[in-house]
Amino acid sequence: MASPGEETEEEAEFRASVRAELAGILGTPSPDRGLNFLGAGSDDLGEGRSFLGSLAGGGWMVPAWPVEHGGRGSSPEEAGIIAQELSRFARPDLYPFMVGLGMVGPVVLTHGTAEQRGRWLPAIRSGAEIWCQLFSEPDAGSDLAALSTRAVRDGDAWRVTGSKVWSSRAHYSRWGLLLARTDPAVPKHAGITAFALDMGSPGIEVLPLRQMNGDAHFNQVFLTDTPVFDGDRIGAEGDGWRVAITTLTHERGSLGGGFGPGRDQLIGLARGSGRTGDPVVRQRLAQVITELELIRQTGARARAAARQGRRPGPEGSGAKLRGSSAMKELADLALDLEGAAGLVGTGEWQTLFLTSPSLSIRGGTDEIQRNILAERVLGLPAEPRLDKGPPGTGSQ
């Protein structure tokens, strides 16, 4: 029997078969995967759609989805092996598609109706339709449940008014996963409903927010009496907070598992700089590589736990927190290795360096992840909660 973190004989055979099948679809694996990271510096949809289309028939990008919805019905450990094997191939930046693939798809499978699954999942799987996330609001801060966007029932539809912020790719998304308050008289976590918003609906205005790395894919979205059909409601009325938790769990897991780019490129940069004999450089390089390896091993441990029938714990928060720190250290070291060119250049390392601070905010702030780990792993007392009453009351 394999020890935790090691592959069983069956898993090794499965990996070999996956490797062979993917090679037949994608050709020869390439170690040159570039530094595409969370969509920084890129908005190319054509190559991404072509890549997803080539894999859609076999369910390779969504192996854990049920077979009847275009997945492979894979176990968690099988899905992990498939992800590792896919990472061996050069591929375009898929970040514009990841809200759909990594979050909305699992949410629709968990909370959606049969009709909604049939309507949305095929286009998510193939990349034909891009989704954005309409959760955060300018006045809510990190307290997502304090959202004030209102949805008022109007026959078979709802009328939505409010604003959202930090909505990646909203300017060309086909759909948005929206949280809106439908009952302001109940405790705020209970008065929220989730919807799929057609981004072509009237009353929607999308304004870009330019970041310091030059990207403008974050947006603020204004909704004014925007209609949403009740058939596009996801989950029961007032059950939006449960939908949100499902979404955020998958978001943290997908971000936490995605902190792998740049390791080999960083090693190559260090060798090219001629500074590998510098003990400080070697120590910093070893620290970054160790952090990335710990993230990989944590993923292996989570797969081992799933193999033994245990439900996943807060690994997503731990991996996300560690990954945020590791990518900042990686980017900082890369610019130091580039020397003066790191200060004035405009290449991939500079883009990564200017992107990395945002990792402590997106997918749940570092402070939220630390609270989750403190309460659920260390058993520390929960922080005082003044946010459980109706919105605006401050009551417990």
C-alpha cells in the first residue's frame, strides 16, 4: 500500500494512460510554458478557446464533472493526476475562462437545476461563454454579506439595482454570477439570492479599472433596474449565501492550486545572471522553491485524504495564503536577479511583480484566510461578530 503522498500502482497506470491520451491530442509536451499568471498582460481568447475545444470532448479540463455533463466522473486523486499531466504541455492563458470552469461550473452542478446544467455547462466547458463574478461591492469591503445591491421581484423576473467591483473580464463576459439582496428585513446572511445575469441585459454599465501592471480587466459594474429572469436564479430565494460559500471554496482551491508558474524560469534566470554562487541568492532561491514544493505536497496530501474517504479540510485557505506569499517572493527575487533591467524593463517578470500584491486580496484576503486557519485548524476563539443581524443594524 502506498504511503500518503505516494502513488499507488493503479494511479501510476492511470497516469501513464492519461499521458498517452493527452499526447495524442496535444502533441509533444513542452517545458516552456511562459509566465502567464492569472491573466496578467493577456486577453487572448482565440487560442484559449481552441485549446479548450480540443479537450472538451474528453472532459479533460473538467474531469471531476459527471460524465453526463461532459466530464469524466474522476475521483479527486484522478483529477489531480490529470491536472499535473496537463501542466506538462505549453498552453495559452486560460484565466479568462477560469471563473466559469473553476467556480460557476461546480456551483451550477451543486445548486443549479437540470435545465440550468444543460444550458450553461457545455458552453463553460468549451470556453464558448465566459463568466464573471459579481460579488464584491465598493461599500462592503471584505464583508461580502454586507452587500447592498437589491433585487426586487417583478412577476417572473427580478429588477436589480446596485454596483459591483473587481469583476474580472466583465467587459466581455456573456454571463455574471450575481449576488443580490432580496430580503433586507432578515439577518443579512439569510437575505441574499444568487442569479446568473445576462451581461447583455439593459441597465448594465461596465467601467474598467486600470491596475498598476497595465491591465484593465478588473471592472466596476453598475446595475440600474436590470431585469433578471427567475429561471436564471441559482438555488432557492434567500439561499445565496450558501451558493457564495460554494463559490469561494472552489475559488480558493483553484487559486491555491495554481501557484506553480515561474519556478523553472526563475532557476534559469538565476543561472543566466551568474549569481548562483551568491549564498544569499541561493538561500532565497531555495526558499521560493521550497514554498512551491510545499504547496504541491499539500495538494498531494489532500488527494491522499480524499482517497481514504476524508472530506477536505481548510487546505484551500492554507494553499492560497502560502501561494500568495510564495509568488511575491518569486517575483521580488526575479527583479533583483535582473538588476537594473528589473527596474526599467516591461517584460513578464515586471508584469508578475506588479500583479503579485493583488494575490493577497483576490479570492479572499490574507486576513480572511488566517481567520479560517486560526479558527478551524488551531481552534482559537472566533473573532467578535457584529454582522449577523439585518443589514445596517450592526446587531449580533
